[in-house]
Amino acid sequence: MAAASNISPQSEYIQHHLVHMNSIGEKQSAIANFEVVNFDSLFWSILMGLIVVYVLWRAAKSVTAGVPGRFQTSIEMLVDMVEEQAKSIVPNEVSRRFVSPLALTVFLWIILMNVLDLVPVDFLAWVFKMTGLGAEHGDVLYYHRILPTADLNVPMGMSLGVLLLMFYYGIKIKHPGGFVKELFTAPFHAPGIAGLFLAPFNFLLNCIEYAAKSVSLGMRLFGNMFAGELIFMLIALLGGAWTGFNGASLGLGIGHVLAGSLWAVFHILIVLLQAFIFMMLTLVYVGQAHEGH
């Protein structure tokens, strides 16, 4: 408790905003703890996913053969963009019937989740306080993080889904025997006894490759969005330093508005770029699963 009292108000503010509304009521101490459920991440990620599904469903339902409206045109442009990327990466036409819609859904889903980072840091805290839902420490909604992609569990869960797709298409295209054989015979090919000697090393390298793809895919999205969220918190501290109508407070207030606006504009690029990178790597990894070494 003595150590906790030495924490500055600024550090306490940031640490508070980095705690999820979870099943243990405090910050998760271990990287992997399956007893912890982050309810806020689940709620916002599922909500954004449902919005994406609803928008695409409405687009499919309202499609017309005549002159399309702006909504239909926008969706068709997105579909064409993803389909063109999928054609150049995934060679199998049958696979693209599933992979292309999946890539489009992932792209829009990540965009919506990332956009939540543009919501002011303390907006939900203010809403909860006004409604009396979570104004004090110990209340259910006292801790709440709105950005799912800044929660390592969400990007890593999505990357594990991509890993399962890699296994699925690898087994489907190469058949179980061919897939297992490639694990032990590639990338170092050798006949006879030399091949048996290299088999454990090939298997180890393939396991490392699959693990590296999954970890890098999830960590890239998490790292960028976590950093962006942290910068928004630091900018919020400028506005939190207001002490009245004096020179220092006015300067910090103006700096808060300018820095927040500029970072929000720049962050829009990060939001779109990270969604596009995740979608493209999903297509690349699934396309590689169709190929042999």
C-alpha cells in the first residue's frame, strides 16, 4: 500500500484507464490468464461485428440492377477492392468464395473497432457518472476500456483464427498426408538418411514459422492501437491540468485541443492502415497455405 501512495496522479490516471472491466476487478497481471474475462472488450468487439454484418446484409438485400445509390456504390467498391486483392494472392477460386467475404468482414470489423479509439478518453466515464452506473471505485463500470484492439486478447484471438484457417486450407489442398509430410520434408529437402536427419529441424522450423506469423499478426495490430490509445491518454492529461483562467491553464487547454485534433486526424490513417494490413496478411497467409515449399 505504501508503494501505491507514491504513484503520481498522472500515472494513476493512466493506469486506471488501462484496466479492463473484467471478472477479477483489477488489472491482469499475467500475459495469459484464462480465468480473466474482459467484458468490455467482448461487448464492444461483438457489437462492432454485429454492425458490420448488419451493414453488409442491408447492402446485399437492397442491391439493385439499375443505377446504384451511394451506399450500394461504396459497398461494391469495397467488395471489388478485396476481390482484386484476393485474386492476386489466393489462387484457388473455390477458396476465394469464402476467403474474400471473410477478408472484407475482417477489414470492416477492425476499422470499426479501431475507430472507437477516437471516442474521448473520459467520455464513457462521464456518461457512467451522470447515469450513476460507475462513479466510484468498486462500482461495476468504474473500469472500462472501449478499444477492443488495444486488448491483447482480441488481436491474438483473431490471429489464432487465421492460423486455424492456414491449417484448414493446408490440409484441404494438400490432403492430410501431404500436409504432414511437408512439415517434416520442407524447407530442407534431402533424400534417404539425410532426409530423416533433417526431419526434426524441418518440423521445428515450420512450427516456428506458424507461431511467428500468428504472433506478429496479432502483436502488430495490438501494438499500434495500444500506443495510439496511450498517446490519447497523455493528451488528455493536458486538459486535466486545468486550474482556472490563468496563463498556464489556458496554454495547456489550447495545447490539449490542438494536440488532440492533430493526433485524431493522423490516427485515422493508422485506423485504416492497420485494418488493411491485417486483411492483406490474412489473404497472404491463406494463399501461402495453398502453396508447397
